Amino acid sequence: MDINILGIPMDLGAGRRGVDMGPSALRNARLRQRLGELGHAVHDLGDVPVALPESVDKFSGNGMEFLQPILEASRATVERLRALPDDVFPITLGGDHSVAMGTVAGNALRGSQQGHRMGLIWVDAHTDFNTPEISPSGNIHGMPVAQLCGLGHPELASLAGDWRLNPRDILMIGIRSVDPKEAALVREQGVRIYTMKDVDQLGISRVFEETMEYLSDVERLHVSYDADALDPGVTPGTGTTVPGGLSYREGHLLMELLCETGRVTSMDIVEVNPTLDAGNRTAEVMVEMAASLLGLRIL
């Protein structure tokens, strides 16, 4: 398989610094070499330019922090990804989870697949379904899924022109922290969610089986994997840790089973913050998660 790595060193959408070093941490954890060992041809496309927080105005005038530089980086991400050919598997490296506005839209419009349905598997502790009107913090990394569905700020919601993600084509796994108004909105939109209670009750294999059944009529799948989906004991180097997450083996098994379907065509790895980590442990774990999605086997 031809794998293209694209970094988006964004920390403009989060409430604390350091996550912009996530792409470098993942590269230092030998992402390219690890995937190459699995027989893939791996090409690193470098990084999308992202403004430094201290070089731009923080507020846009409507309370949303760093709106304009996030828009610029997201538009650049869409253009970089939609220009890639169909037979490439892009892995996009965040940065905070606001990068998903560009990565999901860009992959949805890539090559001859433009206009075809794409399902989103959101592996995260949070639903990230806030809008500017209901967000307690105003941080855009808590809003990307709502924006992809056309809700919230009109410029963020129209990064890919008229394209919108259908809430029916989204499935979330590992959720355990949702703001009250956000919870009401995500229920109203009909997004399918497996909370950690569901994972505990059903087991990750059953969650996977139901995921595939639910998304059975979607042509291709994008996996957006937030480091905080895993328990903080597994991935401590992330800015919004929530206790009680997926175990190391649950995270791997989900990726292994998704690999076997052959339906995943792109992936994000986000919210790795090396300033909060111990010996780059979180980046190393997330590299292994990507390897499981792309063919790593025990035997």
C-alpha cells in the first residue's frame, strides 16, 4: 500500500500549548519506519503551514479563539488531501482535534471519490460536537464534528464548499465526557455513540460488529483516533485526559478488526502532546495503533 503522511502542527484549537509538537513526536516514534516494516511504501509529505499563536490575534471578534488561522490551515489541509490519488492511504498527524475539519473533508473529496459517501469512526473520549453558541470554552478543538455536519460557524462549516458529513454516517467509540448542551445536540442529530459504559457492557468485539453493521452501506471509512480515547495510564501525553478509557488491548483490537475489513481508507492521529508525556510513550503507543490498522499481526 502507498501511505502518505501529512502533519498539521496545530495547537490553536486547544486550551493549552504543546500539541503542535505532536507530528514531530509521532515521527520520532518511527511512524514511517514502523509502517515500512509492514511492507508499505511510505512517503512523508511534510507539514501544512500553521500560524504560531503568538503571531496572530487570539480573538476573531465573536469569542472564537484563533478562528482565522484555523480556517487558513484547515483550507490548506483540504486542498492537500483532495489532490491525492485514490490509491493513496493518507495518515494525518495532529495537532489538536480541530484538524479533523480539514482532514475529514479533504479525504471525503479526494480523487474520483468526490461526492461518494464516507463514514467517520470517531475514537475519542469526547464527542467534539459543540458549536460556538453552546461551547463552554470557545475552543475549536471541541467543535469539529458539528462543523463537518454543517452546524455552527458558517466559514468552518463550509471548508469543502457544499459538502457536508451526514450525522447518520458517524459512529463514535470510547465517549465518556460530554458537555450538557453538546449531549442534547448530538442526540438531536442522531449520531451513533458507544460510550465507555457500552464498551464495558458489550465488549469491544461486539462494538466493532455493530459498527460494521451500522455503517454497512457506506463505501469507505475514515478513522479519527484521539490519544485521549485510551486510558490516561496508557497515553498520559494528551491535554484532555479522562479516566476510564479504552485499554491498550481494546484499542489495538479495534484497529486490528478494522484492518481486516479492508474498508478504512484514511486515518487521523491527534492530540499527542509531548510536553505532557513521559519518554514519548504516548506517541509510541499511537504509532502501534496505526500499525495495527495497517496490517500488524501477532502471528
